[in-house]
Amino acid sequence: MTVFEKPLKSDMPRYLVPQLGTIYEKLGDLSWLLVRGIYGYFFIPHGCQKLFGWFGGAGLAGVAQGFAHEGLQPAYFWAGYIGSLELFGGILMLVGFLTRPVAALFAGFMFVAAVHVTVPHGYFWTKGGMEVPILLTFLALAILLRGGGRYSIDRLLGKEI
């Protein structure tokens, strides 16, 4: 059997409680909706902070100033781009529209955040380290590989990039 063939039932792992197998199979698509949806929802308030200063954020001017301090130029462009990606990309991810391209943008963004911004602070997020950006990078890569899933606008339209 190749990697691309559908596994036979006998190839699947057996459940510790076999009676739960039917429930797990029915909820499998919902679990992907949770992963993709929560990933998108996570970024929406961050985008609002950057673009509008909501939720205690610095707004576009404050974010641009911070980006300039980090050496990210042109700072206003990057502040607007990242704020827009977080807000609008988060919404697109939440509903599962253009899922793969948006996931690719998030993966690149979070990789740069992990490597350029947080590495000097170490690994742990409690010290401003790269722990969360790396996690978000790999979640974006998983979404990029799998796509929107059953409960997505991409699937509803019948086309996915």
C-alpha cells in the first residue's frame, strides 16, 4: 500500500473503547472545523488591536513604531499588512474561504515572528520567546496541507486552491 491509498479498516488503530468508534468517526470533521476556526478566531482581535487600537492595542501608528524599532521597514506597510492579515485572514480562516492561501500567509508571518522577533527572548512564551509563534507556524502548515475541510466555504463552493 502506498502513502496515498486509503487505509483499510484493518489498518486503522483500534479504539480502547470500540463502542466510541462511531462517535469519533462522526465528530472527526467537526474537530477540524474547531482547529481551523479557532486558529482564525485567535487572530481577529489581534488585527483589531493593530488596525484600530481596540482591546488595548496600539493602533496602526503604534504598531508601525514598534515594527520600525524591530527593523521591519517600511514599518507602516508591514503594520497595515500584518493587521489586515490578522483581521481579514482570521475571518477567512474562520469561515474556511481561501483557506490554503491564507494559511500560507499565516505560516510565513508566524515564521518571521518566531525567527526575527522572538528568538532573542528564548523559547518560552512567558519571556516573550518563540514557543507560541512556532506552534502557530506549524498549525498554519497543517491547515495549508489539509485545507478547509468539510465545513468550509471552500468545500461548499466545490473548489479549493
